[in-house]
Amino acid sequence: MGAKRHGPYFCGIDAAMDVIGGKWKVLILWELEEHGVRRFGELRRGLPGVSEKMLIQHLRELEEDGIVTREVFPEIPPRVEYELTELGSALNAALEPLGVWGRKRIDQIGAERVHLSA
């Protein structure tokens, strides 16, 4: 179950990238940081374009890494909620400067990509 880890790691960046690698993981972290506890359907609606399979896979990997918790409530139908752990909140805090960098350059990055693909 879960993704194959690449270790051994040579620095903190490669270890961190192993945890957050994948198109949707950082966006899942952001969604949970912004909205707190979320059910699967709420996460899926908050991340337009993510497939159910990919969301399940990324949530499992984040749970295995101790970044999110998954709580299943014994109801019918079953209710499952996801929440950031303390480690997940710390990871979001570490990623915040990267988000600031991207927001400052979002127009420039988009323009460069359009220019390069023309």
C-alpha cells in the first residue's frame, strides 16, 4: 500500500519532495489548512480536476507520512473526515514562502510559459 519511497535522502529537500511530490498533495494541504476538517467529497469539490483515484492515493500517502489523519465514523453511510496533523501544519508553514514567491511571480511565470510554447 502507498508509494514507494526513494531514500536514502541526501538533504532535507529530497526528503520533503518525497512527501509532497505529486500534482495534488500541496493543494490538498492548502485545502485542509484553509478549511480545517474536510470530508472526502468536500476535498474533491475543493480541488477541481482531481480524479477520485488520485485523491484517494494522495490522501493515503499523506496519511502514511503522518501529514493528515483519517477518521472513519461508524455511520450509514460511512462518514470519513481528513485533518492536518501537527506535522502537516508545520509542512504548510514551511511551504508558505514558496506560495508567496509564486503569487509574486504568477503573471510572469504564466507569460513565460505562453511565450515558450508559441
